[in-house]
Amino acid sequence: MVLVNKTINIDRDLAIVMGDRLRLLYKGREIVIDPPNIIIDGSIYPVMPYEEKIGRLSYLGISRTMQVAKIIADALMKCPYTNNLTPDDVIHCPERFYVVYRFYEGFDFVDVIAFGAIRMRTGQIMHLYTFPQYRRKGYMKRLIKHMVEVYKKERDGKTVFMWVKKDNYVMHSFCKKYGFKAEKEKDSAVKYVIDVDALLSRL
């Protein structure tokens, strides 16, 4: 759910992706998020306290999980390099989704920064996406590292892999930079594989 330049009422937990400017009503207070400032009832606050976290989607709580699943499904639908999923697919699919997000102190919403998934049975990394305003800041690297560490700890995984579409030049560069090896091609995608320990040492 991307809310930009709109006024809304919030009466329960809401997950949002902030665009250039967001106006909302929260418990009777008007809040304008105009990065890097937040304006509350007309007063400008240059810094909005927040904590950045990486967490498993299903651990965000019932209402936040559904809201963030909608954000993920919407982003995947618009991205040419990933498969389309419904919010219900995102929650119940075989792979685990993880999210990089900001939790704002005193507010019941989170700002989704990036997301991705890993299939714990096979070590396949997939559905990687960083929202445009947060790209080139290292979030995807942190997310992949977190997912691979969990995979190694819980499944004693030795290798991970991902399929990258041939025209996804950003991910090809990422894979080559961090030591993935192109193992084979199928249709319009390339399979990249790497040893877990080797990848973690590079991230």
C-alpha cells in the first residue's frame, strides 16, 4: 500500500511506504511526513525517531503482516524481474519472507525499506526488492546476509542460489561482485550459486 499526497484516518495498525510527502491523521493529530522532516499539528520536527530492523514477515503481528504482505504483493506486481503473488500467497508460500523496515517511536506504523525471501528447504533466494528511495544504501546486502545466516543456523545450509533474469543487470552485477558463480542458464534466466561461508565473508 503506497500512500503519497493523501489524507487518511488511521484507526488501527497500518504499514506504509513513504513517498515524497505523506499527509495523514493519526488519533486526531495531523501528521505530514516530508522527508527529512515530520510536521505534527503544524510544528516541524527535523528528526523522527526510528529503529531499523530486519524481521521475518510472519513475526510482525497479524495486522502488520497482512498490511506488509499487501505492500510486497503490490511491489512484485510492478517489478519485471519477480513473480506476481497475492498478499495471501506472500504469507503462505513455501519461502520465508524477510523485511527491512523502520519502526517509528510512538506510532503504530512501519516504513518498509526492502524485502526478500529464501526457500529454507533448498537455499533459493528470491523475490528481492528495495524501494527506490532506499536503493544504493546497502539494505539489500544486509537483508541477504541476514537470510543466509538464518538458513545456515537453522538448516546447516552449505550453498545458496538464485535465478536472475538475463536483463536484470543490477542483480547480475551484485552476484558477480559478491562471488556467485553462474552455473547454468534456463530460458531467460541464469542460475547463480555460492558457498554460504564464502558469501557471508564477502557481505
